[in-house]
Amino acid sequence: MLTIRPETPQDAAVIRALTNTAFASAPVSAGTEAAIIDALRDAGALALSLVATEKGEIVGHVAFSPVHIDAAVGDWFGIGPISVRPDRQRAGIGSALMREGLRQIHERGAAGCVLVGDPAYYGRFGFVHDPELRLGDVPPPYLQRLAFHDGEPKGEVHFHEAFAVH
């Protein structure tokens, strides 16, 4: 049975190892995903960090952190990294983490979320490409947003400085 819960301090090393393993063969990975999570945690910028467990073992993780969008109203959050243990991928764990994370962030009064990822995958959660948003040299279709309320953001998206870790 899958359980989703907030991360605890004791989970950090397991999340790091899980993230490194999950992104090891990803074609678009820079290999910095685990370091980004650590840097977000160290900066106190993990607004929400959830783990998925099966039989007490962590099999997935998702991080939410504040983002700044030049012309946006309300609190916006970036999603990622999100990772699932390779032997448990395509079993609905990532989807369960996304749905629960979005539910919790929405309940906190967030205006919405942004992420960089596959439009075909994230579209199922309501994410859409918005030509009014930009993020450096990220190809436009991969920068997506999900607005929880009226008032769509415009301008450059600025993720936490932890995303610049090398």
C-alpha cells in the first residue's frame, strides 16, 4: 500500500540516494537534482516535500519551492525535482505524489504552480504551456503552469537560487 507523507529529517539521505538513482539514466538530467533538493532544504526553501512509501520504504519524492514571476499575483510554487525509484516507475507513484502535493499547496492558498517537464505527462494534472511565461533558454512548451485562481502570471519565472547548483 502506498502512503504519502511529509519528509522528516531522517529521510534526507534516502531522498538524496533515490533522486540520484532515479535521474541516473534520464536523458535530460544534469545530475544536480539531489544537490538542488539539499540546497533547497538547507536554505529553508522547501515549502512542501513529500515522500511516497511502500512497506515503510521510500519509493518516491517531490519538492515544492517558492518561485518569483515578474508579473504575478499571489504565491507561486515550482515543482521539482520529482523522482521515483526506477523499479517502481510507471506504477502511479509519481502521479500520486503530484496530486497530493498539488492538493496541499492549493489548500495553503497558493495562486498556482510552475514546472519544467514533459507536456504530455504534466498535462494530465492540468498544466499548460503559457506563452506569457519565460525561463531562460528553456524551450517554451516545457515551461508549464497550473493556476488555482483567476489571474494568470506573466513574465520571467525565477526559481530559487538552489536550482543553479552545479
